[in-house]
Amino acid sequence: MTTVRDIVFGELIPGKAGEAAGQVAAAAERLAGAGVVADQPQAPAAALARAVLTKVAELLDIEVSDVFVGAWKTRSALLTAARETHATPGLRREVTIRSFTMPWEYEAEVDVVVDGSVVTTLTAAVTLQLTVTALAAVVEAGRLVALTAGDTTARGELRVRCSSPEAEHIVAEREQAVDLRRELRLGGGGVALVDGADDVPAQRPAPSGASATPEPPAAG
């Protein structure tokens, strides 16, 4: 399933812990080049930046389907149909939405740790812009049970902020198509949109905090 991480960075390559795709490495280079992290006696700025961006990539393992369902549960034509069909057993609603755009934001603070001490704390701020056109859906018993049409584009942007010096830098931005019919896995009764319809969590809870520790620099 597509995650927020996939949209912002692309697919991570398999390998040992801390190894990431070229998008993460490129974002780390931009972060180090902007001077957001400074060289330390034990680790250069590039290593610190890679540790930060690798940790951020781990935190963004949030499925895009959770983002959509969370938004639809808050306010949407689908929610209206879900409430109507939940209140009236046997009622079926076909919902068509010409076009809509939904924003999604996420922030996490990442401590940069060197030799057990926090040398700085950075804030990673992610913004998604999800645009759906020609959506056609079926709602029954308070649940989204089918998507018969709809094209989706997701644009992700990652900004990193620091307080000393006070600055914000865009270090990654990507755009890709998302196949909602594949992502939502509507088999087995669909996805509940209202309480009382065997509701499911709309989104994973955000982590309370995180730290990034660079790997020791290579000898030689």
C-alpha cells in the first residue's frame, strides 16, 4: 500500500537499517547544504542530516488510505451518505464528486543525538495535497462499499525547521498518481464512515517524539 513516505521520498530500497533511497540521500544533502545541521567533532553535517531524514522517513509510514478515510469521516458528501444509510437500513446511496482537494499536515520533532547528547532538535513538517476527480462511490449501512471511478493525484512536500538559527527549508517534494480503488481494500464489507458501523481507526496516532543518531563515520 502507498504511504506518505512513498509520496514524499519514493520507495525505500531494501537493506540494512538506516539505508534509504536516493530521494532521502538527496534531501539530506540539501539539509546539510543549508546549514541546518552543523559539523560535530564526532560526525559531519552530512551524516547528521542523513540520520534526521532517515528517521523522518520511518515516521511517515502512514498509509494514504488512512488519510483519505480520516478526511471523509470529518466532512464530506460520503459522510452525509453514510449517516443516511446507517439511519435507514437497506438504503443505498451512489455518490458522485466532480472534483475535490484535501490538505493533510503532519509535524514531528526529531532530536539529533551525538554520543548520547542532543545537539539540536529539528521540526519536520509534511504537507500533502490530495486531489480527486470524477469520484464515483457506493455507500451502504454507513460504509463505503465500492469505488467505481476516480483519479487521484498526491503532492507531498517536506520542510525542516530549526530555531537556531531560525529558518525553514524545503528538502523534498514529489507528486504521483494514487489508485484509490487499490489502496482502500473495500472487500469484506467496506470501510465504516460513521460511529456504530463497526468503525475503524481513521489514522494511526502520531509518534510522541523521535531521535536521530548518525552512524559512526567510516574509518580511513
